[in-house]
Amino acid sequence: MTDGAAPHPAKHDFRKVFGHLPTGVVVVTGRAPSGEPHGITIGSFVSISLEPPLAGFFIGRSSRTWPLIASSGKFCANVLAATQSDLCWRFAKDSVEGSRFGDLRIEASANGSPVLPGVIATVDCSVHSVQQVGDHDLVVGAASQRPIGARDVVRNVSLLVLVLVAILP
């Protein structure tokens, strides 16, 4: 290397290091133009700004689910409790979309997006912006109302926290 640039780490090693970092888990849900519910597990949900209230997450550009949700221009982040690892994996698996919701009794958030049963908080957002970053998109959402369940999160409910190191190849 003559230009002084550091070599890129191997993808496997890079992923393995970040797999050691615990992350909160949400399932981002929305509806396709047909009204069909869709959802995907996200481990990168983050507060971006308080004024205006903005939240965001990263999604792989190869995702087949995100374009279906994005087409409505809105989504709901369902914050999972520590006891909801089953929902985490249900929406993380590459499966037939309809089967992800299967037997779940979902309700509609204020913006019409699916709310999963038993989640400890929801954040309704409209898509504010999407920016390409490497092989992912950074999706920024403008929160459209006060998060539902926010008081419970602080009081007495544990969030689902995922550490991937044990399952990475």
C-alpha cells in the first residue's frame, strides 16, 4: 500500500467485533400499499434529534421487506421487552412475509402501522430522509407523536438486548 490507507478488515472479523456490542432490539413495521403488514428486526434504532424529534436505523440495501414498508412513507418502531426474543427472531428470519405475522394479534398504531403484542413502547414515524451509507441505508424518521409506553420503559420493564457474538459464524 503506497497511499498510506489502512487495509479494510475482513468482513467476518469486522462483524465479529461488533457482535460483542450489546444492542437494543426493535421490530420496524408498516404496511404495503395493498394494506398487507410487513416487519423487520432492527438492532440499530437510535435517537437522532430531540428538536425536531428524529429517530433512525440502518437497513441493508438488499432488504426485500424495507421497500414494502417505505412505500407508505411511515413506520412504527416496536420496542421489544427482554422476554420477546421469539419476536426478534421471527422478524429477523428470511421467511414468507405473511407468516411473520401469522397468529399474532396485531393492533394499528396511530399512523396505521402494525403494533406487535406485548411490546414495551412504540414510536410512530414518517420517513424524513434516507441516505446511502456503504451497503446500507440510514433511514431517518420524524416521530409523529409521543412514544406510546415510554413511561413503562423507565419504570419497570427490561429491554431486549442482543449480543450476536454467540451466533456469528
